[in-house]
Amino acid sequence: MSSVSLFNVTKAFGEANIIKGVDLKVEDGELVVFVGPSGCGKSTLLRMISGLEEITAGEIHLGDKRVDPLPASDRDIAMVFQSYALYPHMTVAENIGFPLKMAGWSKADIATKIREIGEVLQLLPLFDRTPKQLSGGQRQRVAIGRALARDPKIILLDEPLSNLDAALRVDMRMELARLHRQLSATMIYVTHDQVEAMTMADRIVVLRDGIVEQVGSPLDLYLAPVNQFVAGFIGSPKMNFWPAQTDDAGRVIMPTGQAVLIDDGCAPNQSVTVGARPEHLVLCDSAADAALTGTVLSVEHLGSDTFVQLHCGIGAPDQIDINVRLAGIVRVSIGDQLSLTNADANAWHLFGQDGKRMNKIAI
């Protein structure tokens, strides 16, 4: 396998700049996930790495070799698409072996190789079936097997699970993670689903409007987002945000009423944003001890968790709706009044007027 390096890569369609100077290094054997909202440029970036889309400027390297001037066929990259694109008249074995047949491999070598892939992907019992006789998850495994047939240096996956139902998506996420560990392959995976990114990736690349906002491990992004966009995008349900103001001494008044300092200081009378994740808010017995109180708008009972949406009055005129994740079964109903406090005072996040994360709160 091989590493992937991007140096100031850009892409423009006429006057529209889609990718705006991306620098990135994907290490050999990593599973890196590109994630972001629709239209952020993640699939375009993947297609440029594969050679299916020309870059406007910059350089792309596989290992020590520059490949952006090369056609897709010479990059030794395999790509798995959202649509399976299997040949309907061919069996599973024939679909997997087709790239090898086109490359001129002998029948004996093809048979050996597809058997190896069939064992890895648990497809051997399905070798004589055609695609119409397979489930969605089985078809996706065949598409992955075909991509693996020629031992590519890089495997690119463009939203490969989006056509599957919810339960099958969970199974296939585990299957792909297992496959990555077994092959030690370099994989780049595109999705708009941040849950997929959090559960599969060695590192996540968060994109917005063609710009890389943050690169890091799932926990890095979850615990220390660099800005309010990443904080709100990573995590489900997403982080809650409140407007706040520094006082005359440059302290931030939290929703609890507590005044805290910022490590690098903060100007007096400045608007900031406070953030707290839904699971960091917990029920308290006394309204007098509550950081927040609110009226229940909706409840989702999932057994392991209870998700509650509250309408909170946080000092007139600021009234907002927040999401709370309560552990286990909590018997609440729409219209109930709940009192909440913060489980960990250090779990609050602060963001400046520019949206950037402010240094750790000194409490």
C-alpha cells in the first residue's frame, strides 16, 4: 500500500472555486474519512485523488511519486462507488475476476486470486450467484472485492453504504472496519454521516466549502473541536449553543450564572458562544441548584438512552431549544418541567465571535 499527500490542491469550475487549497497527508495503512455537509467538496476531492477529476492547481503524490499528471488507469487506485455497478449477467466470481481478465491474467491465477478475496469477504458460498440474487450488503461486498482484485495501493470509497437500510449500514460499517484491519490497506472513505466517521476512522477530515476545517482522531474532534462548526457537526445529537457575554472584568458568565476566566484572556463586554454536549447535561433534584430549566418538547425512548428536547428560558430575552441525552430509561413526558446541571464543569466549550474555540476555561 502507499501514503497519499496533497499539496495546496485546488479545483475550480469556471468562476466557482470548489476546493480551496487543501494540504493533507494520509499515512500508509490509515483509514481516513472525509466528512462534511452536502456540497462541501468531499467527493470532488476523492475523485481528484483517483484521477477521475483533473485538479486546477497543486500536486497529488502517492508515496514518493507525483500522480496528478497521470490518468486514472496509471495510478494503481481502486474506487468503490455508492452504486455497486456490477455486471448483471456475470456471477459473483466473474465480477470479482473481471479486472484481472482485462489485465491478461491467466485463468489459474484469476481463480487463485478471487478465492483469496472470497475468503476475506466471506463470499465463497455466493460465487455462482448473479447480482440480482444478492442482498444490498452482499452486492457491496462484491464491489469491494472487485476493487481489491488487483491489489491497489489505495482504496477509495465514495459513500458506499448510503443505499443500505439502517441495520445493514451498521453491519457493513463493522465489516469494512474489520476488512481494513485485516488488509492493513490505505483507505479514504467519503460520507456525510458523522456517525460513520466517528465509528470507523483512524482520522477524520472535516470539510466545509472546500476548506479543511480540522483533521484528527474521532476523540480529538469530539473533545477539542477547533471551531463552532466542527463542534456542531461532530456528535449526535449535536452540541447545544448559547449566546453569552463577558463582564467588565473580561469574565464569561455561563448559563449556570458562574463567572469563569479564559486562559488567554478575553476583552470586556464581548459576545461569545457557550457550548455543551447533550450528554454533559444531567438531571438535578432541586431547581435552585439547576444550571438550566426547561419544558419538555419531545421525548425519544431508545432503551439505552432517552433523548429529550427542552425549551429553556436562559434569562430574557434569550430562549432556546436544547437537546439532552439522559442515560437509560427516564420517565418524562411532553410538558414536564426538568432541571438540569452540568455533569462536568470542564465540559463546557467557549467560542469567540469568529467562531474559533477559545482556550480551556480556567475554573
